[in-house]
Amino acid sequence: MRIAFLALPCVILASFAKGDEVKSIDDQSTHAQSGIIQFKDAPSALKMNAFCLNHQGQIIAVCGNGPGEIRIANDEGKILNSWKVDVKPESVGVADDDTILIGGEGKLFRFSPEGKLIREVASPHAARLRDSKTQLRAEALATLKRSMTARDPLAMAKSRVTSYENMLTQLKARQQNGTLNPSEERLIKMLPDLLERYQKQADDLKRAAALKTDDEGAKPDTEPTEKQIDSLVDSMIRTKMRVSSISSAGNHLFVTTRGTTGYGYDVWRMNLGFENAEVIVSGLSGCCGQMDVQCCESGIYVAENSRDRVVHYDINGTEINKWGKSDRTGINGFTSCCNPMNVCFDNKGHVYTAESGSGRIKCFNSSGTLVSYVGDVDLVPGCKNVSIAVSPVNSKVYMLDLTRNHIKVMEPKPAGLKAHNNNEVENQKKAKLQPSTIGQGVSARLTIEASK
């Protein structure tokens, strides 16, 4: 379980990251970056939203903000085929029969490999959203009231005091059990001073308000208008219409969407005709609108980035296994505040993870045991989609650099440069490593792990 708190002052955030650096894996990685793929002779410069590979190893990219475009290209970036779609295409997958699956803005599409539309339907969560305006309205009203209250300095100071008091109480309880991590040990020393500062601020603001006249001291309006509520509900529906990922294996298709209310994600299972849809997993925790769920013969694998882990479920949504933890060095866990961001598989059933801050790619077996460090991609870091794919026809690994709007290509290092077998990986994890320049900078959580 995680407990969320108000954003902490920058001085505390900086202290969390102090001394924590992403460590180099250059002497351990199996692959090195060999090039980039940009679309050549494209009729228009559209932003790439996501990509995958078909069974021939060709790139299938979904591009544009709506109407969008599906592009099939080779490793040189030459567009072999393309066609339009009337929404912003947000996710893409390939079925076992090579048909192409697209999700975007509350719609699902299935195309032939040549681009002929086979089926188009509303995503199952779209109808549920439209039928849930009462719940969405209640959520919008609460959000607007919190926002209006936050403009009152006295209310904000009191809220800080309450939040920090609760935080300190819980940390002290965990301290007695000996379960604090180093960041929490530093925080528990800082909180008393913070509490004193905000309590003094609240007292000063309260005295100042008491000296004002009734008119001067009138409280700000904390009741939203109907127009504000309706506008926020419409905005929430548009945001929640996003289709975060789409993938299939055998006769099953899996679609990931936002939950009806709150900030969690749901995984829907249906057949290849987009029929018999049902939610099999709910409440997944993702950051920045990102939640990647991919499937293979053994079930579905979730890159649950806000919980720093990969979770393996069977096709009915029963959890089989999970692995991962936050690790600023990126050696024994996942870097930055929210990783891994994306997952994929090779033809041996290995699970590959992609991290959007450091560009790090790792390879695990299906049970979560580290097989190898693949390498670090040179990308613009950030909390964002970094689609990843392993070629079915060679040993190349591909990763999306969303900001630069191109795909990075990783190829195996020459045999003499490889550091790999499983024992060597484990030995080198214990060796002294030099800091890398990739992914450095202040990055800290706004949540504290209360218990696993």
C-alpha cells in the first residue's frame, strides 16, 4: 500500500536524490546503440505516438494528433505503406494473424496487413464513461472545491500541517519497526522543523485575518459554478478516453484504459472481434498518463511504473508474479520516480523493460530473474511513453525517443566486448561502477512506501 502526501519543498526532494546516480552498465551490456530511424519522404511531419513490430520485423508506427496516420516502414525509415485514421492513434499491436490493432480516443480498429479496415468499434470503456456522468460530476465537484480552497493561504497552511503531522506519525511507527529506508530516515529528521514553520505561518495568517474587517476578511467563494463543473467533466471524459495499450495473443485481445473514476487503470479482455469485453484487472497505478500492458502465451505483463515493478497476470487477471523496486542506480531496480514505462518480449519468451529517464533496457526471464543488461539508449529523459520492441528476425532492439520523434536502434556488441553470462551479470552488479552521465539530476518521489 502507498500513502500519498502533499508535494514536499525542493530542499527535501533534493536531499532524497543526493548521492544517488544512475550507474554505468557499459561493461555489462549486450547491445550498443547503432543508429536512429526517422521516416524518409513522409508526406507530412507527424508526431510518432507509439510503435511496434510486425512478424517480418517492420515498424508499425501510429502518428499524428487526429486525424492520424498509420505508417509501416523498414529499418532505413522508408515508408512502405500508410493510411489515415480519423482519431489520434495512441496505441498499436499486431495479432498472430498479422492484422494490425489500433486504439485511440475511445475507439478500437482492426486493419489487414495492407491497411484495409476490418472492424471499427467504440472501446468498451467509452460507453461506461458516458454512462457514469453522476460519478464524474461528484469527482469534478470535489476537485474544484479543493482547488478553490487551495487559493486560501490559511487553508493551505493548515492542510500542510495536517499532512506533515500524519506523515510524521506514520514514519515514527515504521521507525519503531525498523522498516524505514534511507530517504525516510532523512525525512523524519526534517519534518519537525517543517511542522514548526507551517504552524507558525498558519498562526500568523489566522491573526492577520482576525484584524481585518468583515468585508476584507470575507472567505473566497468555494462553490464551483455549473459551467465549471460541466467543463471539467467534459475534460475528464476526453482524458479518460485514451487507449493506453492494445495487444493480443491467440484469440484474446487486451486493452488498457483509465478507470471510470480516480486515477487508476483497467485492463479489458475481449476477443479479436472486440466482443465480450470485461475488466480483468483494475486499479493499476501509472504516472503521466502512461500504462503499458503487453501479452504473450503465458499471460499479460504490466509495466506498473508508479509502483516500480512488472506484474504478471494470467489471461483471467489472476496475479502470477511481480518483481521490481525503486533504485536510483538502476542496477538492482528501476530508476527515476516511475519506471519501467514499457515492456515487450522476444521469441524466447524473455521480458524486456524500458526506462524513460535513463533509457535503460533490461532483459528478464518470464519469472523476473535478470538475464542481461541490454544497454542504455541516448534519449531525452522524461515521464513518457518509450515503446520498445525486439526484432523477430534478428537481434536488434528498438526504443522510441518521443521528444526527438525517432526510434533508436540497439544491436549486439561484437563478441569480444560482451560481458555476459548470468554469473558475470551477478558478479558485476557487485563491482564498483562508475557514474554515467545518463539520467542524472534531481528526481524524487512524492509518495512514501508505507508497506509492501
